Amino acid sequence: MAEEHPLKPFYSVLVLAFACSALVALAAIGLKPYQDANKALDRKKNILAAAGLYDPAVNVEKQFASIETRIVSLATGEFVDNQALDPATFDQLGAAMSEDRGRPLAKADDIAGIKRQEAYSLVYLVKDGDRIDQIVLPVRGKGLWSTMYGYVAVDGNLETIRGVSFYEHGETPGLGGEIENPRWQAGWRDKKLYDESGDLSIAVVKSGTQSSPEELPYRIDGLSGATLTTKGVDHLMQFWFGDHGFKPFFEQIRKHGGIHG
């Protein structure tokens, strides 16, 4: 009787491991279109939620039909022709990492802690007939443990916040993770971004901080026990609604007396 090769069990395990790896890889490839579709649906839900329009009883795509997706240049604030960049396929985070559509941020400018910034951004125009009722803008910034991703809806006056929605992060559950709490997010409604002089005045302050009556329209009460997450949200707001973010876009809208295609 032939003696069994001593490495035969090892080879059997190796073949089985390769087979399992191949099956997992094939499953991942097969599931990717569904995962991407679910992510896109979740983003639309959060855009609608920030605008105060999400109704779980109504089809998301039907609700999203009133929202026009466009792309703007962050440097100039001008719209980009849809034929040059297609909003349906534009990968904003991928653009930030690329050499031709992204750039590294100087440390002094990178108050949001994102390291690189895209040259172009998606913007979501919420329409009421032919009128632009509000604009939903994507924001992100570093918290305690993670990059926090969200949307901020701004009224047509470009000064008042309609709502916010944070949809992805790795902050501590029960502390920084409370950025997803609808009760905390509700505190953003009707807060002012800019003061009467046009200066960015919104601030997320430490929980329990006393604000004067003049400051109250611009103050968001931070998260109790989550100081660094609170600072991260404040910093991302300062970045995205300042000179390196959407402020040039707002200036273009004001300059032309409204949004034009």
C-alpha cells in the first residue's frame, strides 16, 4: 500500500481555501451592483431628510423627482455643463483623490481635516415648480474617530438652515454617534449661517454653553460628552460654508439674482 504524502492534507486545505476565496470574490462582484444601488438610495433618503421632505411611506425615487442634481466649481461657484461632467456618474470623493480634479489642502486651510478637496461638488436643487425652494449641499469632516459625512439644506435666501442629515461616520455610539439623532438634528432648523454683514457666524458650541440673545440664531448646542465630535462638526461647517467651500457658489447666485441653468 502506497504511503500517503505528508503534505497532502496541507494541499487539500490550501485548495479548499482558494476555492472559498474564489466563491467569496465572485459573490462580492455579483453583489456590488446591488450594494451600489442601496448606497445611492440611502444618499437620496438623507438628502430628502435634510430638506425635511423624506416620507418613509412614499417611494424614494418619486420623492427625489423634485430635486435637480447639478455640479458646481468650488473655486468659481459656477455651474458645470452636464455634458462636461455628468452628475449621475460623478464620483465626488474619487475626484478629491485624483490629480486632475482634486488638490491637497494646506494645513492652515484644512480645518475640516479632510486632507484633500475636490475641484467640483454635487449640489441638489429642491424645486417648487420652477422656483428653487432650497439647496442641499454635501459636507464632510473629521470627528473623533472618523470622517463624518452629511448634508446641509439651506433655504433659498442662502442664509437659513432648513435641516441637516449625517449618514456615515464611525463616532462612538451614544456620544459622538448622536449626530444621527433626529432630536439633535432638529436643533439646526432655522439657524442662520451668515450675519447681516455677510460674515459666516454659525457655530456648534459645547453642550450647555450660554449664548446671548444676539448669538442664539447662530448657535447649535453640541453633543454632551462628545467634545471632539462637536468640534469636528463645527470645523466642517466653517470649512464648507467658507471661502474654500460653497461661499463662492452663494456669491454667484446672489450676483446673478438667483439660480440659472
